[in-house]
Amino acid sequence: MEPLWIYWINANVRIVCGQTDDEFDQLVDAFMDEFYLGVDEFVRSVQGPHNSLARTTQED
């Protein structure tokens, strides 16, 4: 998962002039929290009961 996060952060977050390293680290941490919440939400959405193997193999 880390390569996906690194690719996303490099593509979407730029260091602002005058920003301290600590401020940037805090910003990246906040982005990371939101990023992983989104990833978790997506994974849960595709792992729902409607996508289970048991349901797709049941005969009606």
C-alpha cells in the first residue's frame, strides 16, 4: 500500500514556500489519515456481502 500512498502524495502535495518542515509533516499526516480512510472505505465497499463467493455460487 505504501507505494500507492507515495505516488499519490508526490503527485498531489507540493511544499509551500515558507512552510516549516514540521508544518509540512503535519499536513502530510492529515492527508495520510484521509487517504487511508478512503482506501478502507473502498475496500469495504467491494467486500460487501453482495460480492461474496457464497452468493455468486448459490442456486436460486
